[in-house]
Amino acid sequence: MRVIVALGGNAVLRRGQRPDADTQVANVRTAVRTLARLAAEHELVITHGNGPQVGLLAAQSAADPGLTRPYPFDALGAQTQGLLGYWIQQALQNALPGRQVLAMVTQTLVSAVDPAFEQPAKFVGQVYEREEAEKLAAERGWTVAQDGRHWRRVVPSPAPQRVVQTRLIRRMTGEGVIVVCAGGGGIPVVRDERGRLTGVEAVIDKDLTTSMLAEALDCDAFLSLTDVPRVMRGFGTPEQSEIGHTTPHELRALDFPAGSMGPKVEAVCRFVETTGDMAAIGKLDEAERILDGSAGTIVTPNGRWPLTSTL
């Protein structure tokens, strides 16, 4: 099978961890143990989150007195794609001697008139207590919002339209190369009136980009891997329960938080509705069990996996 994996940013930097390089490299090596096993059995494309990293670099840039203005988010996205792509690529090459691994810095096209530019909603960077978050917002011109018990910076998150390098990714995958791409949803770009690409201040949701890319690459399965074993029905209530095998129709009838699980659910539903194939949300270290149907929240057109006729 051709499998695309969206690796959650918490696989590289978990909440509460210090954001130093040694910690993140160690986490990447742990994640790659699972990814290497998948790559041994399937064609594999890997995307990844970058929220903690891009938020950290943005804060450092904003506080740097040597800069006339902070680096824009398209540049920060490129930096984190290169950094995380390098770590993942190297760990995979060490785990799979002889296999070709390519980490690509990719751009994702968005609409210049997307309403998201007027309504920042994508969480980036570290968490703060409310008082500190509001202080930073006043000092640096940020928009902040509540994320669970804490507060974080939010930025525009326009809808992805196309990964600019899709044809190249498809060619490399067809030649057996493990491709790492679309980090952080890709570098957000728009086309001007002359057709030229220009970066914009935004962060694209990586799961929505991955869903779109999975369709374009004719992937058989799309796995959104995070730190939760399954999607929860009624999360945080006395009636909460795990969702195992389900359909897009059933998932869309439920409510999920817009800043966390909501985009993942939307992404897997779109892929299944468009392709008729399988998508899933679950824990990274259970990826193999998710593919065989014994773990995770598995989404298919008829709620069955492996797919079987309903006639």
C-alpha cells in the first residue's frame, strides 16, 4: 500500500519538555522506529507538524534587538521544514540502510482572500498563563487564545489548495523513495497577478494539507498519528467513549474542538469521502495495529476495515 503519515508535532516536542535539540532528536529517533517498520512494508510519505518549533523561532525572532522586524511565518516555516526534515531523514536513513530518503522543503498554495486571514485560529508555540500571554500579545502585537487550561498565540490558518511540488513528490515516491514533505502544512504562498509565488503570514494545518496531498498521490491510507489512542465521543464528559471503526457521516454528526481534534477529523473525513479509501487517527506507536484494524479510530465509507462489500 501507499501510506501517508501525518506526524503530530508532539512526536518531536511534547508539552512540558525543554525545546532543546537533544530532546527533539531523541524524540524523532523514537518516532522513526515505528515509521521504519511501516516503510519496510509499504510505500511511505511523511508529513509533520511544526507548531512548537515555529512558535519558538517566532518568539526568538520577535525578541531579537538586532532585527528591524521579526522573520515572517513563511520564512519560519521553511526553517522548521529544513530542521525537522533533516532530523527525520537522518534517523530513517540510519534505521533503513540502503533505502533512499528525501526531505523536501515544499510550498502550499492558499487563496489570498481566504477569510482565515481575518480570523487567526491556529495555535503555535509554547503555552502561557493568561496574564503572561496577554502581556506578550500587547508587547508583540500577537493574537492569543485559550488552549485548554493555558493560553497560546494564534495565527491565520488558510485552507490549502495544492502542494506546489506534488508532481515531484509523486515521481520520487514511484521510484521507491521515502519522502518527507509538507512540514507544518507547507510554506504558505499565494500567486500574484503575474503568476509569481509569494509567501504570506500564516500557518497551514498539516492534517488538511496531508489529506489533500494523499488524494493527489493516490494513497491507499492516510494516518494522522498523535498522542491519543482514539477519537473520543463526548470528550471531557461523564459519557465520553472511544470511537473505533466509523464513517465520515457518523464523525461529522459530532462536535470536536476547532483547535485540536477538529481539523484531524475534518481531514480524514475529506480523504475518505473523496477517495473511498481508509483514514485513521491514533497513536504513533500503534501505527501497525491501526493498519490491521485493531487500534485507532478507523474511518472508511462503510465503517469496515479491511473494506468489504455492503451488498
